[in-house]
Amino acid sequence: MDIIQMAEQLGKAISNSTQATDMRQARQTFGDQKDASLLLAEYQEQATKITQLERDNKPIEVDDKHRLDELQGKLIAIPAFKKLTEAEMEYIDLMRKVNTALGAHYDPEFDRPGSITYHNRCWPDNLARQLFRNRALVTATTRLPGDSRENSHPTQRRLDPS
């Protein structure tokens, strides 16, 4: 069996995992709630606006911060959003474990704290912790194996890691 065939098997196994299945279901459930989807899009736009102001070293209006907090509070109150966030975190954790298992075989420095590969390996987990610590919201930006364009929600955007 060649590497590509093994990768295809791994992809199928990930796609059939409880974490991926739960995430697809949570995305579908959340996506079916149009008001919730619009609220998430509005939250993401407000978060992007504030991030851009911070990047440009421009002042952030108190009203902008309050609006972001208000939108976040509304999102967190939606049960389908809570389920989606939990499912995404479980999926991210699975992918971190897969990455750790793979990395341990090709890079002897993989688990040495301070190495570049150690930092890169920990980045998604550290980002998730930082986002939750800052009370921000996490939305997955990767397509799950088995997701089709029709099932992906149009408001999902990549969070800028900078």
C-alpha cells in the first residue's frame, strides 16, 4: 500500500469519526437557523472591524466593544451554537492528536518544547485556549471530509491568527 492510499484511508477514518460526524450535524443544525447564521455573520464582521482597528493602531470606540459583547452574548445563548462550538473543539482536538501521531514519526524535534515544529503543532490548541480565555468565539474554517459546498455555511470565515 502506498502513502496516498494510506492517506485516503486516514481521511475516510477521520470522516467517519464521531467528532467529524458530530461537527457536520452541528453545522447543519446551526445553518438551518437563519437568524443564528445572520447573527454569527454580524459578529464576525464586528470582530473583523475591531481587529483591523487594533492592527492599524486606531482607537476602538466603546460602542464597538459593547456591540461585539452584545452579539457574543446572543450567540452564546443559542443552544445550536453551543453544540457547534463544542463539536468544533472536539474535531480540532482529534486533528491535533492525528498531527501529533504523524509528526512524531518524521521529525525528531517534534515534541521538544521551543522547537519550531513543537510551536506549530501546538498552535491550534493554543489559539483555541487564547480565544476562549478572551471570550471570543471559535468557528472552524476547514472543510470536513464529506462536506459538500452546498452543506458548508457561507458565513464561515478563517480567523486571522495574527
